[in-house]
Amino acid sequence: MAVKLYKPTSNGRRIHSVTDYSVLNKRAKTPKNLIVSKSKSGGRNFSGKITVRHRGGGYKKLVRIVDYSRTDKMDIPAKVLSVEYAPGRSSFLSLRS
């Protein structure tokens, strides 16, 4: 993951660094079967009454499905198709074939 460092033009910029998204392929599309929408309750319980204040609204989150069990795929050759942005994560995901 690339990190973009800023020139120290002021005291706030001296220690400032952000993630560089230029390494991502802008044309790569995530397959539809690997994306699910994350359901939100909006602070409501099973009967629909608000039980937690100050929640609700916002944009619908789309989450990538990740295969964490790699133990059965150790000797199978694969190729990385693209490196993609994953919302809600601090790292990128690689899509393999």
C-alpha cells in the first residue's frame, strides 16, 4: 500500500501522510457476487421503536465478501487480477482468479 507524504510547508503538513490511491485500477469492476449491502437498524429494535438516539440516515454501505479460509487452496496456482479499494477496511483487497 503506497503512502503519500506531503512537503513540510507548515507545522501541520510536516507529519501529514495519506494513502495513495493511484496504485488502484480505476477501470476494474468488482464482480456482483462479491458485493453485499450491509443492513443497518437505524437505532430501532424488533418492533420498530427507536431505542438508541442519534442514529439513522446515511448512505447504504456496500461491503466486499472476503475468503479468509485459505488452508484448502495452498497448492492451487492463482493470478491476481486487480487490487481494489474496500470500504470499511484500512487495506486494499486483491481479486484473484
